[in-house]
Amino acid sequence: MAAYILANVKVTNPAQYEDYRRLSTLAMKEHGAEVLVRGGKTTVLEGDWSPDRVVLLKFPTPEAAQAFYDSPEYGAAREAREGIAVMRMVLIEGV
């Protein structure tokens, strides 16, 4: 069963955010994430959700997605992001 990590990121310091992007990209490659969405324009179709920066990653299994999140590689990215962005992230089991 595939799994997805969906994130909504509010970047508060764009210059420093580039370090997070670099480190998170390395972690994604290391853990086989398929990047489906990373940034891009959003259009609200229903409701009052106004996303900031949306990221959608696909993994072969929920365990692979969790391993990515728990990895030392992504841990380094999370540390780099501290204080420069507000992250909302969920792991979603797919079909």
C-alpha cells in the first residue's frame, strides 16, 4: 500500500529556508520519496483552507514514509528548519 506525506509549510525566512530545502532533498533521495508536489500554485476549490507552500511526497509503504521522517537525514533538515518555517505535516495511507 502506498503512503503519502502531505505538508503545508509557512516559510517565515526564505533565505534560510534554502538550507532546509537542500537537506530535505537529500533525505528524500536517500529514502526513495517520489516528489509529486513541491511548491506550485494552489487554487482553493472549496472551503476556507488557504495553504501556504504545499508539498506531497509518495512512498511505497507507510513504513517507508515513517522511516524517512524518523531518519537522521531528515532530522538534520528539521533542525535547519527550526525557527524559519511553520510545518504542518501528515502521513496518509493510500491505495
